[in-house]
Amino acid sequence: MSTIGWVQICLTLALVLLAAIPLGAYMAKVFGGGHTFVTPVLGPLERGFYRLAGVDPKREQGWLAYSLAMLAFSVVGFASLYAILRLQAFLPWNPQGFDGLSADLAFNTAISFVTNTNWQAYGGETTMSHFSQMAGLAVHNFLSAATGIALAVAVTRAFARTGSATLGNFWVDLTRATLYVLLPIAIIVALAFVALGVPQTLEGSVEATTLEGAKQVIALGPIASQEAIKQLGTNGGGFLNANSAHPFENPTAISNVLAIFSMLVVSTALPIAFGRMVGAQRQGYALLAAMAILLVAGVAIVYAAETSGNPLLTALGLDPAMGNMEGKEVRFGQAMTALFVAVTTGLSCGAVNAMHASLTPLGGFVPLLLIQLGEVLPGGVGSGLYGMIVFAILAVFVAGLMVGRTPEFLGKKIEAREMKLAMLAVLILPLVILGFSSIAVMLPVALASLANAGPHGLTEILYAYSSAAGNNGSAFAGLNANTPWFNTTLGISMALGRFAYVVPVLAIAGSIAAKKRVPVSAGTFPTDTPLFVGLLIGVILILGGLQFFPALALGPIVEHVLMLAGQTF
Amino acid sequence: MSKKQIAPTLFDSAILGRASLDAVRKLDPRSLMRNPVIFTTEVVAALVTTIWLRDVLAGQAGSSFSGQIAAWLWFTVLFATFAEAVAEGRGKAQAASLRRTRSDAHAKRLLDPHNLGDLFEGVNALDLNVGDIVLVEAGDLIPSDGEIVEGVASVNEAAITGESAPVIREAGGDRSAVTGGTTVLSDWIKVRVTAAPGSTFIDRMIALVEGAERQKTPNELALSILLSGMTLIFLIAVVTLWGLAGYSGTVLSVVVLVALLVTLIPTTIGGLLSAIGIAGMDRLIRFNVIATSGRSVEAAGDVDTLLLDKTGTITFGNRMATEFLPVPGVEQKVLAQAALLASLSDETPEGRSIVALAKSDHGLIEPDFGAKQPVVIPFAAQTRISGIDIDARSIRKGAVDSILRFTNTPIERAPAEFRQAVDRVARTGGTPLAVAENGKLLGVIHLKDVIKPNIKERFAALRSMGIKTVMVTGDNPVTAAAIASEAGVDDFIAEATPEDKLAYIRREQTGGRLIAMCGDGTNDAPALAQADVGVAMQSGTQAAREAGNMVDLDSNPTKLIEIVEIGKQLLMTRGSLTTFSIANDVAKYFAILPALFVATYPQLGALNVMRLASPQSAILSAVIFNALIIIALIPLALRGVAYRRVGANALLRRNLLVYGLGGLVLPFIGIKAIDLVVAALHLA
């Protein structure tokens, strides 16, 4: 580790915070129905959409209607994307003349993009037409992210309201998230990427003759626009197979900072918007602090593990000064790679600028754990916030009794119904991740996809299911996931990870919104103090992480101790 | 106060003996199903036992290990049921003593209940129906709960309250309720029976202390859901581990997987949860307060507004003289002397307090009248004056306007100092009494409501706990404000009618607050029913007792504060032990995980930070620790976590340190210690 590395990391994070504060305030206004400086321009457009769709923006929905609208929207999105991918050979903008996708791959990919996972079992430049990329994938990059924001806003309103039967209107929240938040920022970020040298064209690939006289196909396309929303919406599905490690997606150190910045900014702004909307700004910062502390701890471990290098290679005479550079891009360096690794997994983004499978065991342990902790650090756009609120509810419940009152969060009592639903939600991740992993390691058909044996192979499978269920989408690499088994089970994992989690959370929101708010007094359990932040971190680690510990011990942890003992896989 | 029933000590040997038997009886899976964590433990204990039996029968090596694990799993379950049995045992002992006092004696039922004639028939008390009227005479047990319709009697209620001094019960008013099982000491009363057989106050009390009607309270239910959810999560983790370990080349036996499961699921809090709830109710009962449901005990912890009656709670019941304010030209001692003389035969508390003040502050002694015969003028409602004529001295004291009229002094002609003194006393919430001798004004006696000592500090402590205190009084707003500020309450309701109280409670509840109050009159009943915690006085009317959700057997309204603290303590104990139980898991991982995989990956021994002797001793030690910690925490669960009157933040910091951090560290030490013993005894 070097001082200059930490300076880079801290500067980037400071930049994010600096932008997130006004963005949070802006979002609080947008979703509070307030007037913003863009309302004169976007307002008529917004109302036009409602008229077109026959939506009455004033009519609010209860939690069930909100959930059903969200589910219906996702099902339609899934079906249309599935159709586009299957029929891409007959659709326009297919300069390379790619065939339609296989049924299982199309199923997997459609779910992947609808759930904001962007798990890619395919190589973008060798599978997808421009039409599929733009009309299919990029559209869902917007919509799945907007859905996440809408859900978070609905949950936020539950705490802001008292004695309310409704949480807002899904169609309005979805439209506003897209129109007021994602689209304007995406346009700016896309232009910035173009300025930094990312291609933006409808041309297909170019053929080049290399110095050796060999022919090389260089893939091109509308990369910058896709890149912007891929990062901004914590989608992570790259236009190109190598994702943000590819020089066309992420050409320079500056574009790397922009990539990190844009994937963090909305998720960082959401807790701030939450604090403003519920009228407790300190609460928003308390949630953010817990996220930041765990995230920075993750960055530190990756950075330390990677810079200390691989003792096995050092023993072979490799200079350890650079640390472990396998699978990394020299133009980003160790510090900004470590930051990218932790952020993309703490975030449920899943874009990668280095190959996670090539990280040292401890360096690979961190992204895996960050995903398994529930994607709340700070998590995907929207999903991170509502996931964090579930943890806050659990923390308040476990420790809140210790002040001698029945637990309450932001004045709302946490009772049996909320507890039942919260447990239902947190059950999903271990069930899906550990369940499918455990079955996969016993199935020859699944094991055939592994490139590595031993603990590293186990990590590959564990990582795949964690990434899917956590709606992260990054791959550990080394696992050939484009098989019917993995396409199907990972697809199911993604759907469960998103919908089986969020529906109980919306039900919690419904019951919270209906409750009265207990006034704050000296006897109230304080949830915006450093003490609570510490408690929340403890609860995230113990209730969110402990169940994965045995599996992690058999994967990256044992690999680490074996590496120290001189064994490799 | 003399208490007849002496609360059983924490570990009475008789209770422990019976609890041990009950603990075994509670192993019945049908009743254990109510507790998912311990039920799961029982199921896997049975599973491991079966495996052990199979191994023993097959003569397989290593059966001693599975046998020991099975034994400790059964101990885990037994310790949990034992905790519950001990908690219940204390209630049962109390119920038994109550049952002895329950009347199944004969009752004298009036033959003509409409005209309240004197003819009666002897019937068994259990045959009495609601609406029957019975005659109870001196020496009789009152056969059932009821309302006095005629007569007045002194009643010994020691059977219920433990208080042996008799109380007066009479028809009409707020003292008309009588309780079955109490004894009439003198006179006679006719009582209309208001409780059906089997549902009298004593019957309900027995059922409550025995825990027969025990249902999970809302918070207990929510906590059980959390614990069940965690059990499920760890079940998933352990079951899937079999597959993941299989991939890694380790075949995990069912016995070690079960050991891992049981140490991870929250058995500590799961085992103690119901004991904590029962003990909380029990603490109230020993405090002579009967809660009709566990729900109200929990609500007591949440209360954030206390409605307190001024009289008896904040002030002593009566006004007391606090100073003598003479007019110019009169020495204070002279005024004191005159007041003393005028009050000598005044037996009211106010009169006595004047005598006491004159003696203590002015060193006066009671004069010896010798042969002189003083003429005592007793207090009369019409004149509102009392006094004494002795020799030529004619001394009068009374309400200011009455004395002025008596002395023919229009108020404007009274000395300015006199008027100022009267004003000052009235403004500070006191009552001025004027004293005159032979038609001449001597001065003013300041009577005031005396605030109970330390009550201001109590209210300050309540405020730091986030509880608002509201004084309810019939006084006028000026007086009420003065007393309120002196006592340090946060708010007051002056000239309060029962409707005012009810409206105040409703208003506060709309704002999301939880209210506790106490009351005894029939007109308190609606407010008692509306309040989240309504404590009815045992001395109050039947209507009040039925409207409240707690009954205070000592009829002491100050207890409201302690009731809130007992509620808080109950919730705190639950939270602390839950935190402790969950924090324990970290150490158990470090004990068991390396032991599970050390055969395949010897390098994982690096995680064996406690340096436990062998894989088997590590697993066994963790399971033993897991069982013993339940028994070690039973006293804490029954006694409750110490409650301090400080703000939530300070409480949280302290408890998080003790039970959170303590829960992380203690098992490392405990498991290591047990491992040393296990290794020394060659158990594994």
C-alpha cells in the first residue's frame, strides 16, 4: 500500500460524497413531489407519459398494488427482452449478423437485466447485436435501476408517513426515477466518456492487420452510452466481454475514476434522500456511515492483500514490488483496482476492471463477502437502501430492547409482523446461495464448468450464486456459466434474490406506513449515533455474514492458508 | 407494612426440587413445539441419541464421543425447560398459598334479594350466581367478589393484600367493593355477588401466578420469530455445509453437523425467553401488583406519559401548616401561640399540623389550663371558623373571608401586610388561614400541600428516561401550577374531571404516546380502560378494577413509577440476553470450524485461535459451553438485568458493552476452560 494510493482512493470517495449530498437533496425533492429546477422542462414530458399510459399520478397504491405493479412491469420487461434476444437475427442493427440466443441463455440474460443483476453468461461483442444492446439491454439498464429507486422511495415513504394506507404510485416513481434522475445524469456521463475516448458508434467491428500481419477484429458500437447507464444504474453488464477492464469501456485512469464515481453516486445519494424525506437527516448519514466504514474496510483488505503479492510467485523469483498484478490493468494501478473491486461488489454493480478470479485468495474473499452481506455497502441503486433498512430494523430489534422499550425505528414500532417479513427476506440469500452451491458441487454436470479444482473451484461456484442472488452480476471468471444448468439455476437465483426479497420488504413498508409515529424522547433508542453505526455494522456482519462463514472457510480462507503453505490450485 | 406472604427466595430448595421434575415433564415435544429453538435442539438430540445407540449396538469405535454429545444436547434442552420450570415454580408456590385462603365456605344467601330482607339460606359459596345477594356478618368470610348494597363493615383483606390492618367497606361511593376470601371483622354487610364461580378475583390471581393463562406477549412473539428465523438460516448453513464439505473431500458426520447447528442457533435466549417473561410477571406480583396480562407489563416499559394523581402520589394527602405570617405589631411567637391554642382541640390533619409547627419551629409547649375550663368552638361548615375561648381571650381561626366577616373588618381596612400575606400564600398554591384574637387580626397561617420528599428527584429521573409526568388535581389552575412547578412535573390538569382525564389520554395517544395512570373510583373507569397501562387500586370500586389491566393490592399510587421500571427491566433482560446469545456465535465458529476440516486441510488449524486440544474436544467443549451458559444465566433471567434511571443512550452503551462485547469474549474463555477440563479428564 502506498500513501498516494490511499490519496487516490480517498479523493475519489470524497468526490462521490460531494456530489451525493446535493443529488440526495434533489432526489428527495423529486420524489416528494416538489418543484425542481428541471421541472419546467421535464414536467410536461412527464405528464405526457402519464396521459399516454392512462396513469393517474395522483392515485396512490398500497403495498400490495405497488408490488403487483412492479411485478407486472418486470414480467412484461422479461418477456419482451426474452423475445428480442431470441429473435435478434430478424431484428435490425445487426451488422455482425449474430444468431438469436439459445433458450436458456436468453432466459438467463433476460432475468439478469430485468433484476438489475447484469450477470453475463455471454461475451457481448460476440453475441449481441447493436439492437439487442440498445433496445434490449440498455433499456433495462435504465428501467431495472429505476425500479430499484422506486422501491427504495416507497420504503422511505413508509417511514415518512403516519397512519397511511399507501406508499405512492409505482408508475410515477418509475417515471420520475428515469426521467429526473437517471436519464439526465446518464447523458452527462456518456458525453464525458466520449470525451475520454470511449467509442460511440453504430458501426460494427473493424478489421485490422497487426504488425505481424495477422487479422484482428476490433469490436465497436454504442459503447459510451451503454457504459454510462451500466455504471450509474449499478447494472454492470458490459458492452464488451472484458467489461471495464477493456480499453474501449474504460480507456484511462481518469475514465476509471469516472466509472467508480458514477456507479457510487446514486446509491450514496439515496440514504441522504432517505434522511431528508423522513425528516431525520442525521439518520441518513448514520446509514451512510455504516456503509462507508465496511466498504473502506473492504477496500483496505483488497488493497493490502493485492499489494503484498503472491508468496508463491515471489519464491519463483518474481519481484514483489508491484504486488499481485495478474488479471489487473497497469493503467489503473493497485489502489484504484482495489477500490473498483470493493465498490463494484459492495454495490451490486458487477462491472469489473480486473479479473476477480486472479485476485489473491483474501483479495477475492472480500468481493465475495461484500456480495453475501446483502449488497448494502452501499448496495445497488435502491436495493442497497432498502436492504440497509432491513438490517437497521434487525439491529433495532435485537439491541433496541436493551433500553427497556419495545423496539422502534424512526418512531415506528417493530413488531411481530415486521419481524416475520424481515426474516423471510433475509432467509432468501443463504437459501439460494448455499442451497444451489451445495447442489452444484455435487453435480458432475455443474462441476464440468470449473476451470480450477480445490477451494478455488468452490469459490468460483459460490461466487456465481452469490453474484446472482445478490443481483451483483460480476463473475469470478474461471467458470463456464453458459450451460443449461448454470443459465437456469442462476436465472432462478437472480429472480429470487430480487423479487422474493423485495416483496416482503414492501409488505414491511406497508405495515410501517400504517403505524403511528412514537414521539422521540430521552427514552428512545437513538439510531443516529456512532454507537448505533457500530451496532449496525455488527449486525450486518453477524446476521448477514455468519451463515456464510463455513462456506467461506472452505473457499477463499482455506485457499489463503494453503497459499501461505505453498500450495496452489 | 406487614406482609403475610413472604416471597420465596430465588432458589428455594422446594421449588428447585419440583422444578427438576417439571423440567423433565416439559420435554414432551407437543408442549416444546411452542419454542422452536429448543424444539429443534430436542429433535437433533434424539437424532444423535439414535446414532449413538446404533453405534453402541454395532460395537463401533468412537461411540463415546457421540454419546457425550447426545448427553449434552439433552442437558441443553433440560436446562431450558428447567429455567421455565423454576420461573413457574415461584408462581406456583404463591398460588398454593392463595388457594388455601380461597373460600369454599358457606354463604348466607338472602331469600328475597329485592327487598333485602333478613331471611337467608345457607348455600355453598361455589353455588352463588351473579346477582345473588348474601349477608356477611362479623367473623364470616366474604364468599365471592361483590358490591355492598347495604351496611358498613371493617374488613380484613390480608388474604389478598398481605396488609393486616382492617379497612372500612360501605355501601355507595368508592369503597363499596369487596373481594371474595377476605374476612368481615365487625358489623355486617349485604353484598351483591358480581363474579361467577371460578372467576373471582382470587381465582384469576391463582390462574395468573400459576401461568396457566400465559400466552406469548407481542414482543415475545416477535422475538420468537427472529429466533426461529435464525434457526432456519443456520439450519440451511449446516445442511448445505455437508455438500460443500463433500466437494472438499471431507465427509462430515451427522453428529458434528448437529453440534455445529446447536451451538449456532440461539439456544441461550431461546431457552430462557419464557422464563424471563414469567419472572417479569412474578416480580410484579411480589411487588403486590397483579397484571391481568403479560401484554400490559410490556406496555409498561413503553409508557412515555404518567398520569399521577396529586393527592397521595405527589403530595401527602393533607395540607400542612408551614409558616406563621403575623401582621405588624404582632410578634410571630404571639401568633404561633394563638394558633396553637385555637388548634388544640382541632383533630383535623390541618389542625394537628398547626400544633406541630408551633411546637417545633417556635419551641412552644401545650399550655396547662389547670382549673380554667376553656370553651372549644368546633369547626362548623356554615361559619368555617373554629377556635377557643379561655378566660377573656377569644381566639378564632378560619378561612380568611370568614374571619374578616367575624371581626367585622372589610378587606380594604385590613392591614396591607395582611392582604399581601394572603395574596402570597394563595399565589404559591397554598391556603391562607386567618387568626384573630378578641376581634383583632393577628396574622395568617400558611397551609400548603407538602410535596413528598425526593419526589422531584424521581420526576427528574423519569424525565431522563424520557417519561413525561402529568399531575392530575381538582385544584384550581393557580394552585395546580404552583404545586406542579414545585414538584417538577412536566404538565398538569387542573380542576380535572374524569372526562378531562379521558380526553387528555386520547389526545396523547393520538400523538403516538403510551399512557399509564392509576385510579380507584368508578368515574375513573373509562380513563383506566383507555390508558395503555391502567392500574386500579385494590381499595377501589369493582368497575375500576375491571377497567384497569393491573390491580395494585397495596392501593399505593406511587407504585406506577416502579411498575414502569419493572416493564423496562423485562424488555431489557430479553434484549441483553438476545444480544449475548447472538454474539456468542463468533467464538463457537472459531472452536468448531477448524475442528471440522482439519483432517482435509490441516492448515485451517490456524483458525484454532483458542488452541483447543483436539478436534473432538473442541466440538465437545463448544457444546458443553452452550449448555452450561443456559444454567449460568438462569439467575440473571429470573432477577432481571439491573435497571438504571438514565437515558436510553447511556443504557444502550452500558448494556452493549456488557452483553454485546461480553458475549463476544466470554465464550472464548469459557470454551478454552472447558476444553482444558475435557482434555484433562480424557473425555475426548
